[in-house]
Amino acid sequence: MKHILSISTLYPNAHTPRFGTFVARSLEALAARGDWRVTMVNPVGIPPIAFGKYKPLAAAAIDGKEGGVDVFRPKFTLIPRLGARSNPGIIARKILPLVESIHQTTPIDVIDAQFFYPDGPAAAWIAEKLGVPLSIKARGSDITYWGAKDFARDQMLDASERATGLLAVSQALARDMTEMGMPAHKIALNYTGLDRDRFRPLNHVGLRAMLAKSLGIELPATGAVFSTVGALVQRKGHDLVIGALGHFPGAHLLLVGKGEDEKHLRTLAKDLQVDDRVHFVGSVDHDLMPVILSASDAMVLPSAREGLANAWVEALACGTPIVISDAGGARELVTGPEAGVIVERTVDAVAGGMARILAAPQNRQVVASYADRFSWQQNAADLAAHLERLTGGD
């Protein structure tokens, strides 16, 4: 059994259980195959004084065996908003002794970075110290956001040259990486996965009533219901969706997620007089997500930047069409009219896409077929094949 040590600053913990679940599911699926031992080092950034949200986060930085993955959560010193330039170096120096100790006990065959920044440069330094192959994965904003900052782009390009192989979550993102200056011959695709037992169309009578009761809100039995799934941050375009809701009297919107933009979005909904129809449901249990998506006429997420969003795939798997912007791998998902609509990032364009979905309801099983190629098992199989190539396997 070969051994992969993965480094990710984004990973779920007891305080933020929805934080980077897609990373956890991917590595758990790899571990479940039985041919790879999987270790996760999840550096947790804590300021010198653990105030506010950082205090419970520090308490959650504990090690354990989770879903077949050995998880270590070393804390490193984080300077909020100011430490971005130096975080890769700080992380690398902090976790190197831990990684060397793990390597001595169970030799590591490959180092893996789950994001290009800050994980990638840190992983590159550590892989070089250990003398083992390195894989770095790009997911979207780590390329489009950090790649626009000179200090991060320089470190990322250096890490890409030192890496043995690279991964991208969509063909569009692979093109962005190449245009940025990363070596195209190193890049392989690794599409996101999907829990196919959980995410499927739910069509039973009373679905909305059950959902309304669970969330403690009121939803129309037959009127339009839209959902938006993603962190409440500016780039996700929640403000555009709230603005578009004004075009649909009586329609309701479920905003699933938390983030720094929540206060602004609540104020916007109130100013537009749709606050009684916009429901901020926060982070929800994963078992409730398929209910939300199945109860929606469309999942609307006009992001400024994406790789290939898990929320897109999960919505389609539930038979719910998507209204999304032309970001990342959007055109790799919306390959037919049943899957949804790609729109410009304006209120009127988003409203127009939502109207098109309502005007031509689709068979939910047909919509769900657009997600047939996604599963965590396939994600793990593709990842295992990539890692075998890097470590000299078949």
C-alpha cells in the first residue's frame, strides 16, 4: 500500500464541519479503495491571540482518524489580512517536523497539495526536503484570485515547475493554468465527486412542507422557489440573485451558506422589499441539502470565479436545473438545455435565466442524467491513476 500525505488549509473540523467537505470526501474515497494509505495535514491558522471565531477554531484543532484518513491539525501563526504573502513559508516551516516524523514511521510516496495557494508552495518545499514526488491541485479561485496577485503568482509558478504533476477540476481551469504560465504537459483533469446515494431527485408529495418545517420558514406549495448554494461572499453573486427575485412576485429564495457578505445581503433584500421572501438558512446538514435542491425550481449561482462548483453538480444530480455564469467549467456541465442556462452577470440576465427555467420545466430524471459521470468513486479512481503515474506505477 502506497502512502500519500496531503496538505490542505481547507478541511472540515468540529467547529466548521462544512469547511472543505469536498476535500475530505475525495480523500476518504481514495482511502476506501484500499491501495493507498492517506494522511491529511490540515494546518490551522490562529492569530497570536485567539479572539472571536479563532478561539473555537483553535479548540477544534485536534488530530484523529476520520473516514479512514489520518488527520493532523497543527496550528500555525496567522496574521489576519496581512499574512497572505508569508503564509506558505510559515506553514512549511511549522509542519515540516511533523511530516518528517510521519515519513520516518510510514514512508511517504507522494506529497499532495489540495489547493495551489497557500498549500502548493508549502508542499513544494516539503516534497523537496523529503525527496518525493509532488502533486498540486487547482480548484478555481486559487488560480483566478491568487494568480492575479504578483507575490502569489510567482510562488505558484515556481511550485508548478517543481511539481511532478498538476491537477485541475475542469478543462477551463487547466487552460487558465497554462495561460498563467504553468506547464501544460503536467496537468491532468480530476473532476469533482458526488455522493450519488444522497444527491438524487426527491419527488414525493409534501417535500416543500417538510423542508419549511425543518428550516422554520414558510414556503409556497406551488409557487416558484429558487436556491443559491455557496459561501456568502461577493464573488458568488448572491446580490444579483436577490435583485433578480424582484422580477418574480411571490417567489422565494433559499440562501444556503455563511460568510462575510451576509449583513450586506440582508440589507439589500430589505431595501428591495423582498426580505420576506429571502431565507438565510446558513450552513445546513448535508442530508438536508438534497431536499433543498429537489424542492427548488432552479439553483442560481452567478459566480465571478469558479473551477467546477460542487453545488452545480449536486443540483443537477437532484434534477434541478442551474442558472450560472460563464465561469470555470460551466460549459462542461451545461451541455444541453435541460441542464440549465449560462447567463451574464447582471440582474436582468440572471432574471432572464430564471424565467427560462420556469417557462420550460424539465423532467428531473433527464436533468439528473447530466451528473451521471460524477461520483466520489470515479474521482478517487482518477486520482489514484494520477498518483500511480507520479510514483512510477502503471
